[in-house]
Amino acid sequence: MTLSFDIFGAVTGAMGLIGIIPLFYSLIISQLPSRKLKVLDETLLETDNLWHSVIEEALFVESHFVQEVTGKLDL
């Protein structure tokens, strides 16, 4: 009887390990610099587009502030 429990334990342990591998893989892939840089580039592009639309609508009238932020975004 104990042999069947040992086999069951080995099978469920192996299935558990196989089930955890994709979880670790997706966790590692999501933390790679290439993924994070892609998100950063998309966010920066969205910010730049929003800033230019704000300038076109003349929502900021202080020219020093507009020049300073535009200079920082154009880096």
C-alpha cells in the first residue's frame, strides 16, 4: 500500500514542477530589460504626444516652463 502512495507522490510532485516552470518563465521574461525598455519607450512617446497637444491648445502660457519641459522631453 505504501508503494502506491509513493508513486502518487512522485507523480503529483513531477506535475507540480512541470506546472511551475511556465510561471517562472513568464516571471523572468516580464522582468527583462528589453520588455521594460519597450514599456518605457511607449510611455515616453505617449507623454511627448500629450505634451505637444497641450502646447498646440495653448494650455500653458508661461513660456519658460514650456521651454524647460520641451527641452527635457527632447533628450
